[in-house]
Amino acid sequence: FATDMDILKDMHAFAKLGLGFTYAEIDGPGRFDSDDTGFLFVIGGGVAYDLNEHISIESRMQFNITTNDLIRDDFYFSWEVLAARYRF
């Protein structure tokens, strides 16, 4: 039988940092069309449970900060409640 500690040995936390590029486009009513580009700064992390050496089940959260001037909100986040990863 597996104990709680046996299950925890296959689980690990991770963190991520990233730099990206964004493009946003808004098509409004009438002749209002606008677009903008900018940088994307990413901070995130989560937990992963390894099923075997190639496959893991994960839950992760990512905070995104943009430099776009097109929209008022320069911050948004996403939470992947359940994700699967395959490592080659």
C-alpha cells in the first residue's frame, strides 16, 4: 500500500520567469480599429506530480504584465487548474 509520504516524493513545486512579446488588436464599432505591440513579463509557478519519467500532471498559475497602451489593464493572470505535460 502507498502511504502519504510515498505519494509526496513524486510531487514537486516549480517556478518560472519569462519575457515575451504581445500583440493586441481591437475592432470597435464604426471605424474604430486599433492595435499595439509590447513586451510581456511572466512570473509563475505551480506543482507537478510525476506519473512516470515522461508524463506529469500539473496545476500552475501565471501572472502576466504587459507594456501595451491599447488596453487599460496591464496585468492579468491565468490558472491552469489541471494540465498534463509530456517530456521528450
